[in-house]
Amino acid sequence: MATIADVARAAGVSPSTVSYVLSGRRPISPATRARVERSIAAMGYRPHAGARALASRRSNVLALVAPLRTDINVPVIMRFVTSVVTTARSYDHDVLLLTKDEGADGLTRVAGGAMVDALIVMDIEADDARVPVLRGLRQPAVLIGLPDRPAGISCVDLDFAATGYTAVQHLAEHGHRAVALVGPPAGVYQRGTSYATRLRAGFDDAVAHLGLRRAARPCDPTFDGVAACIRQLEAELPETTAFVVHNELALAPVLEILRASGRRVPEDTSVVAICPEDVALGLPVRLTSIDIPAHDVGALAVEMAIHLLERRHGAQTRLLAPALTERDSCADRIG
Amino acid sequence: MATIADVARAAGVSPSTVSYVLSGRRPISPATRARVERSIAAMGYRPHAGARALASRRSNVLALVAPLRTDINVPVIMRFVTSVVTTARSYDHDVLLLTKDEGADGLTRVAGGAMVDALIVMDIEADDARVPVLRGLRQPAVLIGLPDRPAGISCVDLDFAATGYTAVQHLAEHGHRAVALVGPPAGVYQRGTSYATRLRAGFDDAVAHLGLRRAARPCDPTFDGVAACIRQLEAELPETTAFVVHNELALAPVLEILRASGRRVPEDTSVVAICPEDVALGLPVRLTSIDIPAHDVGALAVEMAIHLLERRHGAQTRLLAPALTERDSCADRIG
DNA sequence: TTGAAAGCGATACCAA
DNA sequence: TTGGTATCGCTTTCAA
């Protein structure tokens, strides 16, 4: 493989000049630049990433820790990952993918070995053991999610509390007085994954402030699981006229079960979903929904990481405001 | 950060001894080893990945190129990714994730810069422009999928031709004489993604050999898309009594549409799915299915890459035999 | 505007 | 069984 010295020789300049042509960190005369660039192209030269990382103390790689489980919410995860990878590339970084299962050790491994310049960590739990570890690292970190004590670490996420509030408010404005929440699977709550509890808190707040009645349950995203969930919700609150569904995989079964039991959406029962837009559009009824802006959140996470690296700012928390889109699953409650 | 020299000094040995303790590439006396390991632990020493890559000509990173689009087949992709990442870790490698959108340039970039020791590439098209590029790289590559001309490159995949054949054969054994194929979205065929055409070929082979009639169509995985697809299939072959569905996202709509039009599964209409096991189990009817063994394929791809690196063998193609699991969506055709 | 050379932090060869 | 050290390929400071 050609090295920087080979290129320099071929161009009749010193290695440092080649380096500066590549980095643009000092002015180069047009003539020299042209000769160097021609040699680079002719030899198909690529800087050795390891050598570069060693000398510059920058790997140009971001770590992304994703919950690679098959049991939940896969399409949304994939959207975050896609957004992070493509945005990272636009900042000249690559992405090293770790699973959440590696836990804190994985973080110290890739950070300690200087494999990565910064870390982006998804699926943050309320009392996440990884947060103190991240605080101790040399590299900056951005959390996608919100732990109980985010001090000193950057976070970015949808504002799930506002999302829960907004969903209920919308239903209240349509005259609904009794609303039921179909939540994520029980495991999500048990792990303390904070988006679930935050949404629930906003939901409860709105119910209280607006003087409604409510029922709320976690929900397994299988057909039987959804059926059981709805049965329990209606046993608890028989006058329910609207559902807030915060569980992407449960959406199709919810619609199917309502239909099978003779309740039309939206004429008899209203539904507000919290899910990505294309999911809301891909079901038999076009769902009124609050988007999970995975693309924006992922891109913002990368930008924050890059800015942290450039010391453009310190740790900060950014919660994106929810946006509700009215479609065909919500109607006025008559009478 | 502590370096190997710091550790050596603290342990009263030379840097090379520390290196050999870490790599196990030469015998070390128990006493020395203990002292070194104690220093390593005490100082929290981690070898610098870049320095190591520079000196050893090994990054211990695998590139994984995945189709990070949101429009198709997301959960299966995620399974491949998960399997590759976890298996790579078991061979002491990390995974750099690239999107298919980066194309051949992405491959030459990470390979040319020696960021990775080997590449694993998903979603291979019949005449994939990346294959000749991979052939020219210094690093070995493993394709998940099967191009038209795989010479010189390792491939691993489910045997989709055998899968299509098996699905039809199973239906024929149950007395079905007219079968319809609900395929992947048209885009998948247009891109020439080979699994789609290979399955289709096996499907057609079986139909011919067993003397059946058939219709086959691509299918958009939205509710409306599936409805249109089924309508067209039945217009083309009104006597259809069974569906082979090679489109994960279409499964729920297919069942719903059949049910809505008064056809019971399996009493009136049989369905064989090609999909991951948990998808087959998560629908209102437990589906008779042929598993897409994403976990096995991903793990095998990593193992092949590692063996290629160790020069344990040369390029080879491995197609995994399909396994059909009978569940509740297939019944004998009476009369 | 450019060059020379000192690191960066490992590995692995050559000696002992 | 261990040590010394050249080497990997680049960045960046210091000089010119």
C-alpha cells in the first residue's frame, strides 16, 4: 500500500506537505496542491486510519450503542441507527456499533482503547449504570433518552411527557372523557426505560388537569397480548371511548381487535398513536399520531457529539416538542 | 492515559514483555505474568487501538454493510446486524457499520484506510457493482446473499431456491393445485436483489415439476398494497387455494384481508410464510413457515470472515437448507 | 510557502 | 524466559 512518504516522493514534496494538503491546516500554493493531489489520485493513496489516530489522537469514529434485541420496537431503533450513521458520515466520521448487552464494559473498552472520539448511547434507563461510567470517560457522550440524573452529560430525545399530555389533550378537545393507554411491553417499564414512564407521567398529568378518567396498562405486542390488554383496560374503565397507543407493534392488533368487536374507528372509538409517521400511514385506518422523530433525534445526537468534540459547548439536554398530526382515527365524542 | 511503557515500568519489565503477556504469543513465567497483570489492572491500562493497528496490521474491526432503508424488511435486517455484532465480539472484533448507500466508495474507503480487517456485505444484487470492487481489496469479504458471479468471494445465505420449492411442495402435499406468491415489493425485484428472484425460481420450478398452476406478484407492504396484490392474484388465478408469502410486512395485512373477505385460514385458504420464527408466531394465526435463519447466517458470515483472515480456507459459498415448520395456517385441500 | 524530524503507542524481530 | 529497539504511517512543531 502506498504511504504518505510514497506520495510525497512522487510529488517531489515532503510528507508534511502531503499531510497539510489533506488536512487543509495550512496554506498550500495551488501548484503544489495540484501536484500532490495528482499523485494521491494516481497512487490511490489512502491515509492509514490507525497511524492517523495514533498521531492525531482522533479516530474519526463514533460509538453507537443500540438495543439490538428483537423483542421490541425494532423499526424505530433502525431509524435512529440509520440517522446516526448517515449524519456521522456527513461529519466525516464512521460508526462503531455496540450492543446494549455489552453494558458498561463495552463503553470502557472502546473508549479506553481510543477507538472512538465520542459515544452515542440509546435506550437509556432512569437509573442507568452506564451514565456514571460515561461521565468518567475521556470522550464526550450523548444519550438518546433521559436518565434521572443527567448532570454533566448531553441528552436528546422527544419530550415524551409533553407527548403524553398532548395526546390526552387532543382527545379531550374532541369531547372524550375516559381514555385508556396501551403502553409498551411490561419489560420496558421494569427496566425503567425512561420514555415509557415519562409518557405515562404526561398522560396522567393531562388526565388530572383536564378532569378525565383513565386506565393504563403495559402491552405485549402479540395479537393475544393486545387482546388481553384491551380486555383489562375496558374492565377497569368500561366507559372508555379513546385509546392512546404508545406501542408500535400493538397498533395493527389494536385496530383489528376493535374492528372485530364491532367498534368502528373513529366513529365509535378514537385512537391516537405515538409512532413513526410511515407506521401511522401503513395501517387500515390512517392514524392520528404524534411522530417519533427518530431521524431528527439521531442527527441531533451526532451534531451534539461533534460540537462537544470541538468544544463548541458543554453538556446540554434537548427535548424535542411533540407534533400531533390529525388523520382519520380521531372523531368528536357525541353526547 | 497509561501506555504500555508505563505499565512496563511499574511492573519492572520491558514493554515487549507486557505486549507478550497481553497477546500470549510467547511463554511468560507465572511470576512475571502476575506482576504485569497487576500493573495493568492497577493502572486501568488499555492498549491504544490505533497504535496496535499500526504495528500489527490488524484493526480487529469488521465492516458490516447493511441496507439501512426504512422501506423494507427492517426486522430481518436488524437480526442479521445483531448476529454479526455479537458473533464478531466473540472473536474479539468490533463492527463498523456502513450503509449500502455509501456504495463501492464506502468499501474502498474503510478498506483502503485499513480501518477494517474484513468486510461483510448484505443485500447483494444479482449484478452487484460492489462485488468486483471487493475482489480487488486487500481484505477478505463475505457476502450475505448471492450475486450472479460470486467467483473468488465467499457467500452465505439461506437457499432461497430450495425454500421456494419446499413451500410449494408442502402445499402440493396438502392437495393444493393452484398457488399464489405474494412477493417482496417491486423495488426489490427491480434492484435485482437476488433472494427475491431465487425464491421465485424455486417456486416456479416446483409448480412446473408438480404440475400446479400459479400466479405471482410483488407486493407493497402497506394495507392497500397488499389488498391490491391479492386482488390481482385472484383475478389472474381465481381457483387459488393457497398463498406463499415472501414478505414479512405483508403477513398481517394478508391475514386480515383474507379474514375480511370471509376466507378462513386454514380451512378455506392455506398460507405458507417465509419469515423469522417470531413473526410467524406473533400473528392471529400461528403460521406454517420457513424460517429465515438470520442469526445463523450472520454468525456464519463472521466465522467465514475470521477463517479467511486466518487463511484457514479460501472463498466458498454456503447455502443453508430451508426448514419448514408446520403450524396452523396450512390444511388439506378437500375435494 | 515548505521541509525536517520528533513523537504518537503499540508489535515483533533479534539478542541474550 | 526476558529485554532492547526498529518499525508501523501519520501529524505537527519548529525552523527556514
